[in-house]
Amino acid sequence: MIEAITDSKLRLEVLSDDDVQKVHQATLEVLAEVGVRFPHQESLNILADHGAHIDWNTQVARFPSGLIDKWLAKAPPSYTLAALKPDQDLPLDGKHAYLGTDGCGVEIIDINSGEKRRTLRQDVAEIARVVDLTNEIAFHWVPISAQDCPPHVRSLYELEATWLNSSKHVQTETILTTHEMEAAIEMAAVLTGGRDALRQRPILSIMQCTTSPLGQDTGSLEAGLIAARAGLPVGFMTMASCAFNAPATMAGDLVVGNAEVLSALALMQMASPGCPIFYAAAQTAMDLRTGGYTGGGPEDYLFGAATNQLADFYHVPLSMGAFATGAPEPNWQAAIDNSFSAFMAVLSMSDMLLGAGLLSGSRIFSYEELMLDCEIWSMVRHMSHGIVINETTLALDAIREVGPVGTFMTHPHTLANMRGLWQPRFMDRRPYPIWEEQRNGAREWALARARQLMNSDHASPLPAEAANELHKIITSVEAREIT
């Protein structure tokens, strides 16, 4: 059973309504006066046909007043991310928050040896198996790169490895070419019963990245347009970083990232009106000492809440980076990063949170971190329920019956309600003498849990015929000479 957060009673708005309007208006000014670069001929043609002003030499598109609002209004405000099993479907309706993995790491802490090494297709399969058995994780991002597969079909082997081991929804960010996107759609159609059925039940969604500042990526545009026309949900993520590829101020960073995302989402609507789209963001601040990506810090947490308000303003769902800490190992830094980022995102009810299991700014996958992130999610989920006040929870009858200096431990009210109290799996609450004697804790228990899940009996959710069809599609693409 997927442990989503539903109708959180805790709410936070880091931007006032006036602030949101100011960011929106500043974004429209940037789009009209500065523009965004689209290095893709078809995209430029679509934009020109729908009223954008194109500088064909620089490939920069400028958007006249009203153009962005007109096309974003055609996007559905809510829809469902389908899974192979309908009871794992994920409604994106503003009332749910879901946790997913993140991508695309290139190294992994081996679950058996503990050594860091490059990632392989087998790792994709094994992570998918563990995630499928983990209730806190609602959907997959392909978390690591299958580096032992040919580059031009690598993303397809990653999808195959995931679908062979899990029935949950898959969202991928590694499809950047026309041939991969067309093949991925064909694979998903096999699993849903055809392209019309896939349009009704999209078991695959696509995330692409912008190129800050104020740019788009050619392959992302190509793949995004194909996916949108097939009815797959498509999102574009800004990773604008304060003082690097965005202004040093957080408000300026929001404007740059917002312009990038909105321009791409408007393009998707121009090409395929009414297609499902989502806003995606993983904004941060450059480390002023090293110039590196931080993957954590107060700016990240505030960006998470702010971008959700922007997505709500445009009436589209949000997929955001939340858990992908910059810490090099599962430590106090990772716990702080992932707890604050998750809590801030849930307070603003972000739809999709990404990052579970990744370290070092999304570079290294760790099974320990995956399990510990699930513990964080469980705690945040419990807090989101708030404090329920009703006749049962006020417990007046029990208080009267126990009276002064009594005990509630044996009272029937306790037995009936104690399972509503949160219980940790990895947090260490043992008395000090027991800890001192055993000297183990959360990391050891998390790793043991991951190994237990990996070694569990777990049948593939796919019939043999469907699995064979997926492999035929991949090998057919692999055999072609891609230019």
C-alpha cells in the first residue's frame, strides 16, 4: 500500500499572493523582452506559428503579452499517473504528495561490499525490486545510469529493468532523443494494450531539464514534443542556481527558472493542446567557496515551497527535488537536508517529491540512504495529519476513569488508540547501556532492511509475452545505426 500524504493539515506559504503576482509579472517581462533560447527548428516553427517573436539567428523566442497565459490555461489542472496495478495509481489533484526516487546517479554504494562503484543495468533492476516492496516510495524515477548498456538505448534498458521488477508508475529523465522516445512509447503501449489505452492510462511520464539561464535543450525538446503528442505527462525542470546561472537573489532565481519552465510548457500546449504537463524544479544556490552544486541548504528548502506556490498559481502539478542531499554519506547532513526539504515541500503540498536514496548531489545511490529517507517520509507523513480533535481523541472518559496518579497503560482506550502513535524503524530509542553494549544503529539496520527486501521472493509483474515484446523493441532499436 502506497503511503502518500493526503490533505495535510499543516500549511505554509513563503510567498504572499502579492509576491506570486510580482514573480509572475517579472517572468512575463523577461519572456517578452529577453526571451528564451530554443535550439530546435520544429519548436521555433511552432512558437512562430502561435505568435512568438523569433530571432532566427540566435534561436531566441520572445513571448508577447498574454501568450503564455493563453496556452497554459489549456493544460489540465489535475490528472492521474497510472501504474501497472490500478491500486497504485497516483492522482495529481493537489490533495496528495508522493515520494519518488531521483536520477540519474552514476555511482552506487554496493549493497554487499560497501564499496563505491559505477552503476550497471542490474543495479537498476535491483533498486526497482526494493522500491516495489517499499510502501513509502510511490513512483520511480530511474535512479541510476545503466552504464554497461549502449548509450543510444541505455534509457530503454533502464525502463525495461524497472518494469520487469515493479508495477509502480515510472517517471524518467534520461530520454533525450527521438528514437528513444518513440521506442519508450511503444514499450509502454505494449504494457497498456495500445496507444489509445496508454493515453488513457499513462504508466510513463517524462521529465526534461531546461538549460539555465533562459535556455532549452535540443534533445529534451524533441523528446518532450513526441511524448506530449502521445498523451504522456511531460514536465520541464529548472535547476537554476543562485550566483551561477541565475541571479544571486532568490527572487531573481525564481524569475529565471519560471521563465524557462513556462516557455517549455507553453510550447507543449501549442503542439498538443490539453496534454498533461507538470512544473518541475530543483533550484539551489551555488556554493560560494567551491562553485559547486549544493544539494541542500536553506535556499533549497525555501525554493521547494515557493515553486509549489507558482505551480499552484498556474494550475499544474509540481515535481520537485527534495531529498537529493549534497552529503557524501548517510550522516547528520543528509538527515537535515532531507528532513527540512521534505517538510517544507509537504507544508506546501507539492505533488511529487524526488530524491530518495541519492547522495552527493544526485551522483551516488545508497540503499542505506533510501531506507533512512523512507523513515523521514514516514515521520513527515505522520506530522502532516496534525492533531485530531474529537470526542474519542479528547479521551475524557478515560481521563475520568484513570483519575489522579493512575496509569493509562492498561486502560482499554490506550489499547484501542495506541497504534496511532508513530513508531520508528531505524531511529534509536534504546537505553544507553544497551546501545553502549551493541554499538550499532540506524545505518546498520537500514542496510539490513534493504538486503532483506532485495532477497525477498518477488515475481515480475510482467507476463513473459510482454517482457519478450519489450526486449524485441529495444534490440530492434539497438541494431539500427542511429545518426
